[in-house]
Amino acid sequence: MQSRHIVLGAAVLLWQAVVPAAHARGQHTEQTEQTEQTVSAPLTLDGAIALALAANPGLRSAGRLAGIADGAVLQAGARPNPELSLSTEGTERNTRTETVQLSQVLELGGKRAARIAVAEGERSLAQGEIAIRRAGLRADVAAAYLEALTAQERLALARASFELARKATLVTGRRVAAGKLSPVEQARSGVAEAQVELELDGAEADLALARRRLAALWGESRPLARSLQEPAPDGAGQRLPGWPELQARLADAPQLRLAQAAIAARDAQVGLERARRIPDLTLSVGSQREREPGRTQGVVGVSVPLPLFDRNQGNLLSALRRADQARDDLDAERLRVELAVAEAWQRADVAANQVEALRKRILPAAQGAYEAAVTGFEMGKFAFTDVLDAQRTLFQTRTHYLRALSDRYRAIAELQRYVPALDAVDTHRIEGSKQ
């Protein structure tokens, strides 16, 4: 009876020890699976942009410009400090005269308001510079992301090409074994397969490098481990906005806004230099004490500089010319932005047409021609050179497709540098090419 109780007690203790441990292992396994799913989830373009905007070191440094400008605005609003002076006339202790005087400069002509306006103009320039940095970072992330996406698609195509080359080699080997082909054809097939394998190795290296460049934009030194997700088409016919609509958005380009802020800042400087032409008034109050008679009397004074020679005319002229230069810079910047956007839009539109033609007509035709050549070769109707020609045409067509897709992506990224609100990213699936 005691042995039975001992066995039952040991079983209960074992159950109490095993069940919580198994439950903990189950929770750990579930958490691990959830973590792996989170890590392995594809990274979207919006997610990459959010990571870069939150962690890019260069953007954080640019963000300090706003705080620097706030300090300049605070300092510009400070009024002149009063001045305390002590003077003594005479060296004899009993006969000398001592004067204590407090002076305060009264700024006239609106100098303080003009200084504040200049500092606020500089703050607007800092904010414009930050906006350009943000737009540039978004464009850089888009370019790096789409470059990595192109490399990812190139790797997928290289793997598909390698499978096709292996299939052709197997078919050639069977026909050589059956005595229907010369061993030379098998050697040629092996060379073609080796070339495709080299392309596969290069595609893997290019993808790793592209992922490293992308991760570096949010301060990560290791290559990105997550796969990339192709941006969804915009649903409006998968087309870019028309040129008139795109041109209308250029007024919000950060480069033009910065140029306009520069004009406002230079105009504020002109106002400050004009205000400085008006002399300031200095009021003085104090007391004077004469030792020998023991008499003390009040002292009141007013002083103002006479603008006979220096009327700040040189600084005013320079400020006026800088304001004119800022307006000329705005015209030049507007022309440059319009030209850059027009070129990028034209490249994007041409590349979109190429991608559409390749995806819908040329790639399926090349794929069908290759499959027909392989089938005919297996049946003895075609020579192996026909298979190689069809394979070469298919691979060249896929390379052309990737080049057009990459050109499209780069043009879209360039447009986002000047039109950050651009959402119509025209991308196309290439599922039909992954066969």
C-alpha cells in the first residue's frame, strides 16, 4: 500500500513538473513563431520610408537646424542691456568728484522688430532645408528600395532561367544517350547552363548589396533580411498623372519653397538695414558727488550719433542686391525643377510603355517560343541550336524587361524628390515572367 502511494505521489509530482514546462515551451514556441512571422513579413515601401524618416542620422542632424533657428529668434528679440559707468575727476581724496551714471540705449526705427523678422526668415530657410532633406531621403529610400526590388526580381528570373537551362541539359543528355545527338551538343548545353549559373551568382550578390544599401538609410550596417513587397498599383489605370496635373503640383516643390523663403529672408534683411540708418537714442541718469563741498547733484543726459558720414548705405545696397539675387535664383530654380521633373516624367512614361509591352506581349511570346523549341527538340523536330537561340532570346527579353522596370522605378524616385506627395507609383507585377 505504501509503495502504491509513493508511485501515485511521484506521478503527481512528475505531472506538475512536466505540464507547466510543456505549457511554457508551447508559449515560447508560439512567441517564436510570431516573432519569425514578424521578421519574415515583407517590407513595404511605406515601411522602409517610415524607418528612414525615424532613424536616418543625416535627417536627425538636419532637424537640429530648427532648434538653432529658434535660438536665433530668441536672441533677436532681446533688448540692449543698460550700461553702468563710474568716473572720477581729480586724484586728491578730498577734492575729487565722483560720478555714477546708468545709460540705456533706446532702439529707434523698428530695429528690434526687423531683427526678429530676419531671424524668422532664417528659421523659414532652416525649415525649408529640412523639407528638402526629407524629400531627398524619401527619394533615396524609394530609389534604394526599388533597386533592391529589381535585384530581387532579377534573382527570381535568374533562378527560373537556371531551371530552364537545367531542363534543356537533361533533355540533351537523354537524346545523347539515345544516340540521336552528338556529345558536342551536350557540351554546349552544359556551357549554357554554367553561364546561367554565373548569372544566378551575380544576381544573389547584387541583391545582398542592394539590401545593404537600403538598410544603411536607417542606420543599419547589416543587410536587410526581410523580403521586399512590390508597391501596389494606384488603380487609376496604372498611369502617372498627366503633365499638366504634375506641373500644377510643382508649386509645392520643397526646392521652390526654399527659394521663396530665401526671398522673404533677404527682404527682411533689407528692412533691417533700412532701420539701422536711423540712429539710436541713449538716455543717461546718475549722480555726481563733490568731496570738498560735500555736494551731490543729479546728472541727466541724452546722446545720439549724427549720421553725417556713415548712413549704412553700403550695407543697404548689398542687402538690396542680395534680394534681387534671391529672386533670380527663384527663377533659375523653377526652370531647373521643371526641366528635371519633365525629364523624369518622360523617362517614366517611356519605361511604363516598355514594361507594358514586354509584360503583355513580348515576354509571353518569348516564353512560348522557348517552350515550343524545347518540345520540338524532344520530339526530334528542332536542332539544339534552335533551343539555344530561343533560350537566349528569352533571357535577353527578361533582361530588357528588368532594365525597363528599373528605369521606371528610378524615374519615379526622381519625381518624388520634387513632388513628395506623388502617390501614383506605376508599378507592374511580373508574375508572368516568373515561370
